[in-house]
Amino acid sequence: MAEYGLWWSLEGHCGPINCLTFMEDGTHIASGGDDGHVVVWAVEDGRLRRRLKPKQGPVVALRWLRDDSRDVCYLMSAGANGTLVIWRFTIGSGIFEWLHMETVFDTAIKFVELDHTHNLLLLTTQGRIILYQIQRKNSVVALRLVQAHPSLSHPRLPALPISAHFIQQAHGVIVAFLDSRELIAWNIMPWYQVFHHKLRTRIGSTAYHEGTKTLLVWNLVDGVDVYQLMDCSPYSLNYIRHLQIQVRQNRICHVQFDSDGKKAITGSDNGQVLIWDVSSGQAVQALCHGEELHAVQVVRYITQYHSSQFSKHLIASGSSDTASKKALLRVWSTEYLELTARAFQSRQLQVARDHYTYDI
């Protein structure tokens, strides 16, 4: 396995980083934080492209939505005030245009999942799950309600849906509930429950890989549990193995798969990003994000293809330095050795916060 090394170390938030998302081609990364800002960076040179203030409280989730045009992409941000904001990003000019704001919930959005193939958007909040169809015409983006569970006219579920994923090529969804320890799957069209399973621990965060049908669960006790989802009738969930992590604080850390589902990437509460071989359950590399007491709560992965013969793999990790109140974003790459030809000092970017602030 190619080893990862530090590519960029970036400061752009004055509060904890809650979410990270790579653009599909790996050229840009967006971060959202408790400070209410969305910061967009160019991955190649670490340059801050834009700072956005969506005015939706802490930013809790971000997703890029691709467009047919190579020079245009859309960025969605979900807020603690229950709103979803969509911008149109013209890549060449770096211009962000505010397009749409929608109040989805009257409480904080907890999780956002996007299926690009079918233009489906899945969101969760306290006791409710909502599915939208994204509709685009010219420069207009709209959301059409497909399903709300429970129905908007009914009381909320008693449990918190902490994460959700599309399964079966977006013909179904699987939702994880924090304190009730439940995993529940529904068929989308028509909407009906197909699976229910209760785990032995609470569920802090999850990742699902469609190709391998593998589910990662941050269990808030001693690391990550690996499961195999059998999504043919009848559905079943088989425990595979455990990835042992010493959990010292009751924090939810993100988990991710690499592109082929063979490696898992996890945060930790000791300043490390851990890379695991899923088949053996062994940690193959530890990346030092920060000091030992720092919690690395957000991780993101992407493969960036330059040609049919060459690709590089990128990991982004986010946390906050509780002592200085400055959140640190690090980007790691398998191509890091090539950076020795560059001026090392340019890698450590110190961004003047106020100079790049845009209220949109």
C-alpha cells in the first residue's frame, strides 16, 4: 500500500470543524464548522478560494453536486437551524452564486447523503428522515419531496437517526440510530421497511461501501465494528470483525472507506488518523493530525485520477485545537514525496480570516 504523507496544513475556521467534502474530481475541498462558515480550498496549491457565510448557524454537513458542465458545480450546506443552502460554483473564476435556501426541519439537520446517479438527497434530523429529488433546469435548483418518515403530519420517531446511506443502487436506504442502537432499512419505491437489526452498542457514525456491502460502525466504546449487509431477501447483517481503538472520550468520530472498500479510515480522540486493512483488522498507518489530546472527529477520502495509468489518494482530516480555538484542516496524499521539489514553506498556509470573508 502506498503510504500517505502530509500535503497541506490549513487554518480557516475559528471553531470546531464539523464536516469536509471533496469535489468529485478531487480538485477542491470544502469545510464547514461551528463558526458558521464554509471554506473552500484548492487542493493542488492549498489556496483558499472562498469563504462563505450561509447564516444557518453551525454548518453540520456539506455535499458537492456535479453538473453536466465541467466548469460548474453545486455546493450544498446543511445547518444547525434546519436549513439547506445551495450555491453554484463557477470553477474557473472561483465565483459562488447563492441559488436556493430551504427550511427542511425545525431542528438541526444531523446527516446528509447524496446519490448523484438518481439525483436523490437523503437528510435526517431528530426523529425524522426525509428524501428529496433534486431538480435542475438551467441555473435553477429545486427540491421535490419524495418521502418523509414518519409523515410530516405524524409525531417524530423517539430515536435519533445519526446517519443514513443509499443501498441497492439507491433503491433503498439504511438508517442508523444513535441511542436505540438500531439499523433499519427501507425500500424507496414503494416505501416499506425491509430490515431491522439491533446492535450491542450505540452507533456514533457509520460508513457503507456498496461494492463490498460492508458497513463500518463507530461504537463509542472501543473502536469500529465491521459488518456485512446481505441485501437480498431476507435481509441480514453479519458481524465480521473489530477495529480496536482506545476511546478515551465520549466523542463521535467519522469513519470512511477507500474507493474499493479494502481500507477503512477513522478519526480518533488522540490526535491520529488511522488507516486500516478491513480484511485483517490491522492498522496499516497512523497519521499525526495534532497533539495527543486533540480529537480528530472528521475524515474524508477520495481518489484523484490523472490518467488511466496514474492516480493519487487523498485523505482530509479536521479537528479543533481547544486551547487556541483554531481548527486545523490537514490534507494527506500518496503523492506527498513529490512535494520535496517544492518550497516547503509554502505548504504551511496561514490564512487571514477577515480578508477572505464573504457574506452570501
